Amino acid sequence: MSNSLGEQVKKLIAHSEAKDWEQCSQLASAVEIELLKTGILFPDKQRALAEQQYMVDLNTTKKILEIGALAAINVSEFQKFKDYYKKLSLWYFNDTVDTWAKSDKRAKIVCLYLLILLSEGEVTTFHSELEFLDKHLGSLEDDEFLSYPVKVDRWLMEGAYQNAWDLLESGLQIPEFDLLSQSLMDAIRDEIARNIELTYDHLPLSSLKALLFFDSEKVAEKYAGTRGWTVQDSVVHFPSRQQDAEGPEDAGTGTDNEYKLILRSLNYAKELETIV
């Protein structure tokens, strides 16, 4: 690693320790270009086993990519984070060089990646990643970080929205997780809203406030307007569901996602009855 690149790396580390994430993100991108030019951005397994200095440089590259990933999260550049994650996967899930996979930031970064997938609704990719991680990391339930997105997903699939909400509210006391919690909470709220629409024609505004975890009826009423619901005399009315134009004989031809949504709404209806 050249002296000039070494100086850039020192600056990057200093910015990360100071939590100056904007500068970190910009500098990490510049350092990444230099790593590519010097041939140490992507690991060469054969060369790594033969050259000690190359191994040292590659471990530095891993640290740089981790800083870049955390900086991207902290400035809400989620696609950039996912790009860093793909590069880090070459280290984290390497079976040839044991030291590459070792990192005190691995579980945290993997967890953040899974939470981003959930917050963006990439459920299929999320479950594919879980299968991959189970093979390479063992039981995810045993890790404080990795069990977190697994629990959120499970409770969402089961319709146990209160459990998922409580977990997100309590969080892991880590800033990067707090940044994603609001996106996930918004996703949960929208999912509950869809289930309510499938289950009820109308609800008291006070019940809607409780079900959607709002702090006031005023905020709940504003949210109702964004979904095209009408509020009259403190009662929320949901648009009537149009019968499928194909008629009842075509029942059961809906997509698998629609079927799952109905099942989850029926499950959630049990919770609704305790409030309404």
C-alpha cells in the first residue's frame, strides 16, 4: 500500500472515529478507487496464501469497506450500503482464508443488510439470504444481532404486529438500527392498514389510533386521508371492496401473496376484536 493511500486510510479512520459520516462516505469512495488501482480491492486467494504483505493489505481493505458501509447507513444511502455488503461478502463468507471472515463488525453489518431488505419489501431476497446465512454462519437465533431481523420477519409473517413493533421500539441501542427502525415501523403500519381494509367497513378513530400505534387521533386522521379513507363523526370509513369482476366461480385463483395477506388479516382480526 502506497504512502499516499496510507494517509487517506488514516484520514478515513479518523473521520469514522469522530462519527463524521458525510466526510467518511465521500472519502471511502475515493479510497475505494485507489484500492482498485493498486489491485487490493478484490481478494486473490492464491496470492493471499503466498504473500504476507498482501494479506495485511487485504485486511485493511476489509476495514475500509466496513467503514464505508457504516457511513452509507448513517447518511441513508442504502443502495450504496448494499454495494459495500456485496464486496464484504467476499471476506465474510470465505472458506479458504479463515482470518478474512473474522470481524467484530460482521454480525452487525449482516443484520443491517437484512433489515434493509425487510424495510424495502424485498421479502424473497430476504429469505434467500437467510438460507445462505444458515449454511455459512449456523443458527442465526443464537446471535444478538442476527436474531433481530429473523424475529421481526417471523412476527410480521404471523401477523403478530404488536410483537414486531415492540421489538423495533426497544431496538438494540445502536444508532444505525434506529435509522432503519422508522422505515420498518412505517412498513408495519402500512401492512396493518391493508389488513384493516380487508377486514372492516368502518372503525372508531380511537381504535384506528391504537391499532396503528399513533400518539394522537389527529395524526391517525391525517394518515387516513393519505390512504383515501374518510372520517366522519370520529368514525373512519374504508372504501368498499369491489367484487372481483371474474365472479365467484373464479375464487381461489388469486396470487399466493394475496392468499397469505388474507390469512394474516384474519389472524390480525382477532387482535382487532380486543380493541374495537
